Amino acid sequence: MSTLPHESLNTSDSAATAMDEEAIEELLDELQEWTLKHVDGISRVEKRYHFNDFAQALHFTNKVGELAEKAGHHPALLTEWGKVTVSWWSHSLGGVHRNDLIMAARTDQLL
């Protein structure tokens, strides 16, 4: 069982850097169905959630939005009929930080 969702976000490290792919993949092993993607040369972690209809997908999207607002860290969200794709990365770092994996784990807990 992953400890990631219980970790505090690190918001005070001004020298933070994006994680390398090996470190990301190691932590992804703790999360189910999250994958490492590259979009326009920027790494992100992504997962697609499936639902029975658009209303359920929208409800989940709103729950992710509430989680993000509370944390002050926001994902990309794509809501479609019966599915929501969530992508986490740190825009300021141009890649994935441990905070993104913590938020991915917390996203899974919303179900």
C-alpha cells in the first residue's frame, strides 16, 4: 500500500527540480494504472477513469477540482462521456515533481 496520499506536499523548496524518469517509474509502481506520458517534451503522469455516464464523470471532475483547489496544485482534466483523463505535472518545473505523484495518489482516493 502506497504512503504517497498521506505525504505532505512540498511547497517550500525553491530549488525543486523535475524528477528523472527512473524515479518517476519507481513511484508509479505504487499507483494503479497511472502512466508516464510526454506532451510537447514535458513529462506528466496520467490516468483515465471510466464511468457509466457523463454525469458521473462530471461529478468526479468536480471532486478532483476541489482537491486541487485545497492543495493549490492543479491538473489538466479532460471530461468526456463516461471518462475523465487526469494529468499531473508541475508547470513551473516543466516536468513531474513528487507532489504530482502525491496528488495522483490522492486522486485515486476520491473514488
